[in-house]
Amino acid sequence: MAQTHASNQQSQTQLRNESEKHLVTQIDFARAGIVTEQMKHVAQHENLDPDVIRQGVATGQIAIPANIHHSSLVPVGVGDGLTTKVNVNLGISGDMADADVEWQKVEVALELGAHAIMDLSNSGKTQAFRRELIECSPAMIGTVPMYDAIGYLEKALIAITPEDYLEVVRTHAKDGVDFVTIHAGMNRRVLESFRETGRLTNIVSRGGSLIFAWMEATGRENPFYEFYDEILEILHEHDVTISLGDAMRPGSTYDASDASQIAELIEIGKLTKRAWDKGVQVMVEGPGHMALDEIEANMKMEKLLCHGAPFYVLGPLVADIAPGYDHITAAIGGALAASSGANFLCYVTPAEHLRLPDVNDVREGLVATLIAAHAADIARGLPGARERDNRMSDARRRVAWDEMFDLALDPVKARTYFDSAPPAHDGTCTMCGKMCAMRTVNTIMDGLAIDLDTQ
């Protein structure tokens, strides 16, 4: 009898192991009721029960971009109920092809705590940079295969075939990319709407513009839409999350919430379900430029049309007249977007619309976006969101400068500012000197006489 029981247990184990061979992606495991190590890590970071994360992944409301080949990854979750995540864009550009500078940007991004790095390299053979980035980065890595197609394939745009595009996607997946932006929603139906209604700034997505040019030159359907199922098969094999790019995102506040944007979002909602059906995790990309009063409605519309999929937004930039300060226009929009339902913010730097950002631009843009994300998490009342702020406030009360610097989002800048104008008296800064409110109240509450002699 004992032998029979042992034999049954062994058979059940073999069947379970056999069935699990077909489980590849986080969503596969989640639907099978299995909590992965990645889910456990996300749960610990978010102070949530691991099964809450599993359920969110199973329904698609949470994505954990984690390519099976990205061994250095520290997994994070993107989605409802989680802290807002932040992405940094960088990469080798044709006009400024300096890999050393891009590595400096990587160092800044990791130093300041970016959750993701998108390698948007578009010049020459980019695979070496991408592979090294994946090898060393604990942050999740995203790419836009369309950017890489011309350099990787060494073909003119019009000569590229749908099979070529699939090969580039496959290469990125094999290299270990955690999520790829695929502009599959801009099909011929969407372009009909675009032509009928018109726009002030037309198509501002780089990937979208290239696909549009290819479609116009060849007379064919968007290859990423036509061969979407084949792309999903590639992504499933390596557990690559698809980030459904918004080729028709508004490039001006004038174009926000227009027919082209909404028509594409409707198509993206359909593509979201198709990806989930194939066991592929999804994020949906969003605007863009948008007036402040439109943002909340757009966040709700995405969640409705795309079935609650995580929303990844660029900004939105709430004004069009601030070149050199667009990290501020984006942070304003990003804070409202994230407090209204967006889950993932792509940073914008002061160099937006003007040039390739340098290392300092990356720092300024990332910190501005981290502020926006954190402000939104506080507004959403997430458990623990205020903890660091409260510690900072306590350090300020005690005028504990070193603690303040350690708690700052950018400790380097905070300390540099303070050291650039040293105060004449301890326990103050040069803003108020001896009239520092903290110093005055602390002194009085310690039962001491206050000296306000400014001579």
C-alpha cells in the first residue's frame, strides 16, 4: 500500500513537472497558481502579500518585465496598487555616437534609482552596447526594435521585409530585453482616421513615423499589426513584455484626445487581449502632450479601453512653450497622470525637443520624474509612501544636515548646494542665518535664550 502511495506521488510530481514545462512567462505561472521568485521579490518591495501580486499578474493588471535571459535583473512590478515606476531613455545616436557618454548616463540612472532603462540606440551595430547593458543592469531594459532595424539589417527602409522586422524582435528577445515597444496599433483603419481629421503636429513618434513611411512606400499593412501573432510567439518564448507603443500619441496639446489618438487606443485595447491570450504580459504606452484638465479622463479611458493593463506615459507635457524646461512640464503632467491611474512614467529631460541629452540632463530629468512619481504615490495614499518624507522632516527639525543629504532624492546636488555657501553659524544655512526658524524654536524649547544678534 505504501509503495502504491509513493508511486502515485511520483506520478503526480512527474505530471506537474511536465505541465510546468509549458509555463514560461510570469503570466503563465500566475494563471497556474504558482508564485515565482520574481513575484515574491515584487511583493517584498511593495509590502504586499505575494498572492496579491500573483493575482494581479494573472489578470494582466500587473506586469513584471523579466526576460528569462536577464540574469542581473532585480525584478519590479508595474501596475495598479503598486508604487509608480520611472524609466530613463538613453542610447547611441547617429549625430553623437559616443558610447562612453551613454555609459555615464547609465551610471547616473542606476545611482538615482531608475526602475527601467530604455536603450534607444539607432546608429550602426547596437547589439554590443545592448548586450553589455543587459549583462550589468539590475534595472529592467526596454528597446524599440524598429529603431534598430535599419542599422542592424543594413538595408534601406523600403527594402525591409516583415520577416526582417520579426528577426530584429527575435534578436532583442534573445539578447535579454525585458520589454519591447511595438507600434502595432497604428493600422490602416487608424491612418484613415488620421487623414480624415488631420493634425497640427502629425505623427511625432519616431517609430510610428518610420512605420508610416514604410506603409506608404510599400502599400502594405503595418507589419507589426499584420504579423502580431508571430511577434507574440517570439515574446512568449523569452518572457518579453510587450509595451504597445502609441504611434499616434499627441505631439502638442492641440492634438491631445483627438480621433487619431483614440482610434489607436481602441486598437491597442484589442491587441492587449490578444497578447494576454498568448501568455504575454502587456503594458500600454500613452501621451505625449496634453492639457492638464484632460489628463485624468485619459487615464481612466486607457484603463477602460485596455482592460486595466498597466499604463506607461511620456509626461504628459502640459504646455508646448517651455523648451529647456520640459522636464518641468512633464513632471507636472506625470504627477497628475500617476495619481489618476498611470503606473509608469518615462522621464523627460531639459533637452527634450532640442538635442540629445547630456549626463546632467539625464540627472535633472530623472529627478524631476522621480519627484512626480513620489508625489503621486503620496496622493494615492500608498502604505509607507510618506515614510521617507517624515524622516526628512524630522531631520530638518533637528537641523541634521548629513541625514537630510542621505534622504534626498539627489544627495549630490543637495550637498553641493549647501557646501557652495557655508553658513557662518552651525545649525543654520545662508537663507536665514541666525533667524532660522528651526534653530530659534529648538533653542527656546531647550530652555535657552535665543541670540538674534546679526552683527
